[in-house]
Amino acid sequence: MISALRLSVVSAGLCFAASATVAAPVAVATYKFNNTLTAEQASAPALLSVNPLGTNGFESATVNGSSQQVFHWRGLGNDPTTQAGLTLDTSGLVSYDNYSISMTFEFLTASEFGGGWRRIVDTQNRQSDNGFYVDPSNFLQVYPVVKGSTTFTTPGFHEVVLSNLVNGNVREVKAYLDGVLQLQSDTNQLNLDNPNNPGHLLHFFLDNLAGPAQLEYADGRIASLTLYDGILVGTIPEPTTWILMVAGLALMGGSAKRRRATSH
């Protein structure tokens, strides 16, 4: 019974590792904000700092218990033209209908304007209210339909993941907060793929310029940003982690068998 169970666990682990290796999306643009907005990948463009007040910049912060460089965006929320943030040209990096964004960031205050809404990601070239937010009750929300259930505390760094998949009539949008699934929807109302954005631009932390502009903005700091050419499914251990774990299980089983043989 023990041997059969061990074999089942090992086989499941190997299958999981193999599937994770095959299915894992590729990071096409990774930004660590170590005094630069350039990507780790030479083929990816640099992020553009939207800096109308000239006050954006790099500084040191404690992120997950460690000191590192981060990018601090600073703007004014009472006019969308004075808001600060980041923009990325995703042309040639990902398609609108199959991508994921992973970010570690914090808002430094609740929004002073827009009733407490704070924009995280805009996919529609700042022409629509539809997008990814922290809402007035401090939950992640893909407006106008679905929201999460775990409080997004402010200030404080959080890992946030947004995934968007459209395949024919199938649509799936997911968002995670610190590794926990917050929302999932297949409604066409979400429209995160947005083929009407010819510049293939992603805007981060910036509210829409075209009506209705609700001034849904707050200053903040970002420690990392990664764009993937596929769908992330939460936190998956690296394949080497699974291989080591499986090897450890096998070793433990073999040691137990030897101990039983010695004791007889």
C-alpha cells in the first residue's frame, strides 16, 4: 500500500512538472526598476514614464522584507492630464486575446478623487472606463462586472496578476492578489483585449482621458512588472522544485523500506 501510494505521488509530481514546463507562458518583458525602465529582454521596449509634473523617479523601499530600488510615480489626481504612471508599447510582444501581467506595487494613498477608485491597468488607450482597478471598498475589480474578496491594503506592496484569454466564443479573465484567485469571469462586457487600441498600448495607474473621466488615480510605487504571452494560473513551483521534491519523496520511501528490511 505504501509503495503504491508513493508511486502515485511521484507519478503525479512528474506529470505536474512536465505539464507546467510545457504549458507555462513565456515572460516577454520583465522590468525590475533598478534605476532603469528598460526590460531584461533585449527584444522588449522600455517602459515610458508618464511624468507631467517632473516628479517621477527611483528610490529605495522595503519590499517583502528586503530593500530594493522601486519606481515612484507622482501626479495630481484632479485632472487626468496631470496624472503620472507608466506606458508600454506591446506591439509584437503579446496578442490582445492571450496575455498575463504580473506586478508588485503599492498605492500610497486612497484616491482623493473618483470616490476611491484607483486604476491599475488600462488596455483601451485611456478612452474608456473599462479596466482593472482597486475599487472604493479596497477590492480588485475588473470594471464593470466582477470584483475580488480580499482587502487590498494601502499602503503596502502586493503582488497582483491579471490574465486575459479570448479563444473564439470563449473568454476568461482572472485576477490574483498575493497568489490568491480573486475574480474569474467569461463575460464579454470586460473587453480587456480591445482591438480598438491600434498602438497596442498598456497604461499603468492612469485614468481615462475620454469620457467619462472620473479621476480614478493615486500615487504609488512599483517594484516589478512582467508581461507574459499566455495565461498564468496562480503560483506554480518551478519545475526544478518539483523534481527535487519528487526525488526527496522517492528517497524517503527508499530509506523507509531499508529500515523495515533491517528491522526484520
